[in-house]
Amino acid sequence: MSDTTVNPASGAIEAARRLPEGASWSAPFRNIAALIDHQSAARPTATWLSFHDDDLSLHRTWTYADMRVAVQTTAGLLNSLGVVRGDRVAFLIGNLDHTVVLYLAAWSLGACVAPINSSEPTERKAFILENSGARVLFARTDYLDEARELAATSGARLIAVAARPEDAAGVDDLPVYPGAERRVTSLSLAGATFEARGTEALLIYTSGTTGPPKGVRIDQTNLMADAWGMATWHGWGDDLCAMCVLPIHHVNGIVVTHVTPLFVGGRTVLNARFNTRTFWGRVRDEGVHVVSVVPTLLEFLIDADRRGLGSPGFAEACPLVLRTVLCGAGPLLVETALAFEQAFGVPLTHGYGLSETTCYNCHMPPDLTTEQRLGWYRDHGFPSIGVPLPLQEMAILGPDGAPVPDGERGEICIRGACVSLGYHQRPDANEQAFRDGWFRSGDEGFALQDERGRPFFFITGRIKELIIRGGVNYSPLEIDEVLNAHPAVRYGLAVPFANRYYGDEVAAYVVPTDGAAPTEDELLAWCRERLDFGKCPKVIVFGDEVPYTTTGKPMRIELARRLAETLSAHRDTQFRR
């Protein structure tokens, strides 16, 4: 589906999508339909997917042959609903094995998947459904009341999705999946001849806390390029078993733990949700090699281990099976990285990427020794996000588009095969983000070279989240590190508030650890011993809720908005040393 009529930045987007100089690559499959056809023919009896829902006591296992049949019949259903290449199909389902089959079926037709986060407010769901122009909405039976209203407003055809056969009881006025697809003719995957490049696969809406979300247009080549890059970097082959504990309405859950194993002919273990009590046992029982998480989940695992609440199976799972834990999609604290490796002895592979660049753009190199890896996490104030993956290039640029010197801060910029098609119907956003042959991420960072000349990148925070106190830019992540190192702090987040004297002044939102009752004076003194006065929080606000998005990102801007009225009492205060 072309966006050129409303996208005057299309030339700049294409410039950012070019391969790095000297690189050569083309997708080994014409499209994802051909990928599915190849892998299911090559290994029909091998396990493709193992699905677990602890709350419903569900466990279903699919072979590659099972998957192929289900995709073909589901593609027939979509086709009977009028879905063709370039159309968009919306999904309000969550982590379910049927969701993955539906995604693959849509892709086999050249249609685009538009996932909707079930925890979003109704008005944002309505915006996504309307803005995407989705012809069909698949909604889990749990969400049908809301889905009926959404479909009625947007005009999308509504199909119910049942996790279990008994969940379809009482849904008499709608087609129910699975089941409805068996009444139509299945479609052969071998007949899909469209090219992957330029064929939209995902329309992922950003989870920004202010203004309408922006739809990011990711094509099928993006998906395969990111999968190939990660598999090549880590040496993954058809023995790969990757576990998904992240939501599959987001690129991390989709690309890392579903597209990548499919691309190499491996296996996925899909969980309905993350659960500390079953995590390690499932790693052991399923023989998981790789898990992709966000920093929030690392904190949950560390906390559960400290309190003796972790699941059984850790001792057998870690040293014998689990090769690495990938971590990205949110700010990782130095303390968290070191504490995780110390507690569990599993290599933590930090990385970085955005929806706009498909998923991961850089990872820590797998050839580092433990001490080298921990040094990159420990010694530079921020844990390194690693080195660019194959087919991708990264740079730290200044506002003028010129590279900044090694070690100096600027904007993290990316170009290469994983850069998306840009934003849907947002020429303003495209013009701002795609400049000088790069995608400009909006993240501040710096880079340092190792002895081999490899650039190791670091992220210091969102440029929009920088606290600008008296004209000086402060990274809130530096302050977060100090707050979270206090033994009585479960969660600490630096936020700005309006101040008459400095423009921005620094406050901290703190959730104490269970049973602890730190005082404001105690925490302020702790920070002053470890930070320059300008960076120190001047006010502490205590709370009991950890404000994360469903993808594990701290809601810093939203939290600052919520606390604005409380902190307005300090607007006219001039804080002194």
C-alpha cells in the first residue's frame, strides 16, 4: 500500500532504508508466504509453537504442518471477507496461539496486521481502528462488548476469537474463530507472488502518552531483515527455542520470538503473560535457549528471587539450557544489569531498537567475555546497548546532522534494511524523523570505540524527557540510577516540574520496597552524596503504583503531568545547596 500521496518525505525515507555502504543482502524468500511454505515443507513434524496460558490451564502444541494447514484455512477465511494485498486487519486479542496464526495468514495474503493493545483507553482503540482503515476486527470473546462498539463506529467486520471452545458459547450473532475458517476454501501459500519489499506487514501504533498515537508502517522485508540480522549475529539456527513473555501487540514480542524462530526453522514458546512463578520451570521444561524481556521483567525476577518467590527449575534451567536473556525496549539501569547476572549467572544481552526501525538495531556482541560485557554495562555511567547488527548503521548526530565526537552526546540515528516505511498519514512526523539520510530516533546517546574499532552505543534518555534546569540538560536516567540504588526504594523515577527560577527543577517519584518507610530527608541526603546539586531531586513524592506501559517503558512524561498540580506548590521556590 503506497503512502506517497500524503508523504512528501518519501524520498528521505527511502534514503534511510538503504543498506550501509558496502553491504549486500536480499531476502532469501520472495515474501512471508514463501517462508511459511518452505519451513513447513522442510520440517513438517517439528514443533513450531508451544502455547501456555497458566490462568486457563491451557497448553497447546503446534507442528509446522499444523501451522501450515491453519494458515491456509485462515487465509481462506480472510479472503472470503474481502481481504486482499494492501488491506489492513485489526486484532484485539492478546497473547494467544490463534493470534499468531491469524498474523501469518494475513501476511500470506500480503495484508497488514494492526494490533490493538487491550489495555489502551477505548478512545485510543477507536482512533487506531479508524485511522488504520481496517476492514476486519478480530476480537477475543473477553473483549466483545467493547469490540462491538468499536466495530459499529468504524464499519469494520467483527469476528470473535475464542481461546477455548467453551468461550464461544453464547456468541451466536458473530462468526467465531477458530471454526469459521473451516467453512471456506483454503488458499495455497505457493500462489503468493508479491514482493516482500514495500508490502506492509505491520501497522504498529506508538504508545505515546500525549496526543494521538502514530502508526508505524513496517514491511515484510523489514521483518525478514531484522530476523536475519539477529540470527546471524547470535549464530541461531534451526535448533533455536525462543520464549515469548512479552505482549505480541508490540514489535519485540512479534519479531524476536515469532518471526525470527520461523525464519530459521526454530521453535517458539508463547506465554499468555509473564509469570515469575512459572518462568524458570518453563525454561527448563521447554528447553528454552533465548528469552526476550524488558528491564521491568528483570526487576520482577530479581525481586522474586530475593523474596524466595521464584518458580522452581532455576538451578537446572540457567546453567544447562538458557543461553542468554535479551533485554531492550526500555531504559536498563546499571544496577539492574549487574544484579541480574550476579543473581542468575545468565548472560544478559542488552540491545536497542524502535518500532520505527522494526525491532532491534544493535546488540551486545556475543564474543565478549563475562568481564568485558559487565565492564560495558558498569564503567560508563549507562549500560551499553551494543554494536549495530548486520544490515544496519548507527551514528550519533548533532542538530545540524553532523556526527559528534566520540563520547559526546547527540541523537541516536539509524539507517539500513530495518528502517520502516514511515508513519501512516503523518507527513509532519515523517519530515521531522527522516532527515539527512537517517531516521532520527529522538533518543539521546553517545558512542565509544573498543580496541577493535567497534562502536559501542549508549542511550542516555529520550530527548523530550531531558530535564533542562537553568539551560543545562540532565539525563533523568542518571538520577534514576541513584534513586534505585537505595535499599528502601523499589522504584524511583526522576521527573521535571515547572520552576520560576530554573525552568525545570528535579523531583523524584518513589515507590518504597515492601515494609520500608524511607523519609524524604533520607532520600534527598542519599542523592546529594552521589549527585551534583543541580541533578539532585529537590522534592520526593511517594506512591504505591509503578507507572509502566504494557511494553515496560516508564511513563515519565505522563507521570510528570499527573504530579504537576502537587508539585506546583514548589513553583516559586528557589532551592539552594
